Amino acid sequence: MPLAVDPVCGGFSNFMALAAHRFPLTVTLISIQFAMSSPGDLPFAATLRVRDTCLCLHVRKAARGLSRRFDAAFQPLGVTSGQFSLLMALNRKEPPSLGSVAALLAMDRTTLTANLKPLERRGLLEIGVDARDKRSRRLVLTPLGRELLLAALPLWESVQAAVEGLLPPSRAGDLRADLLALSSAGAAG
């Protein structure tokens, strides 16, 4: 029997009652959404508290600001700060596996693969089969990729020094340690 809204027999309330029998989880979620959307139920003070204290919000804002600075520096080379970090993660004695780079960059493998494609098309890296495990992939920085990193490194050093200069002395190291602790805690669940 299809569910319908009958304005004579109770309209939306009747519809929700009928729907609750066939789709209890959906109706519960809809009910929660309507309850939370009432302006009287969520005080503006809560919004201010989140704005002023939310670590996630402030870390994201800082990350966007930092990304803009580094992106502007790398723009002449045609890479973003994220692409620079990805390429730098490949600069190892042995080509890293896809999984180890994903873990280092705190990315899922699908996102990493999507981010690798434009760099591979530019000839900055190659994705090869692992000689020991044919199911696994290894990421190889090409000579062109190494040249780009050599050109990008002084740009990174300049912006890095400028950003660290915005912080009180010794705070940059403390900030790195705090961010590492947060990222490790986030990876743990």
C-alpha cells in the first residue's frame, strides 16, 4: 500500500505515523532533523561556543590559510601545496607503496589515487607494480619530479620561515608536536 498524505485524516502527522511502521529509521531521522531545526531549540550561545572553541574548525581555518600561502608560492611551478607534499612523500631510497603514502598523508587510497593521476600525466611520478607482490603498487618519483622538488624546496623554505616567524619563538615546535598528537589520536579512532 503506497503511503500518501491525507489532509482530511491528519495530513503530515498521519503520513508520519503510517511511514513509521514501514520506515522506522527514516522517520526517526526526519523527526530528529525537524526537532533540531527549530530555532528555539538551539541557542545562539551554542553557535558562539563552537565558533570560539572548536578545534576542528580552527585547525581547518589555519590549514586553509597555510595552504593559500604555500599554493601561491608554488603557483609558478604549476603545483599546489598538497601536490608538493605528495611528491615529497615519494622522495625515498626505495619507492614507497601506495598504502604507506596514504598513511603518511592521512588519506584514503582512493583519494590518493585520484591525486596521483595528474602528477603521473605530467610525468612527475610513475605507478609501478611491486616486484615482490604483484598485487601491490609502488610510487616512483621520476627525474622530472625530482627537478620540480629541487625548484620547489627553496620556495617551501621561504614560506615555512615566514609562517614560523608569525609564531612566538619556540612555539612552532610545540605546535608541530601538538598537531602530530592530534593527527595520531585521529588515526587511532
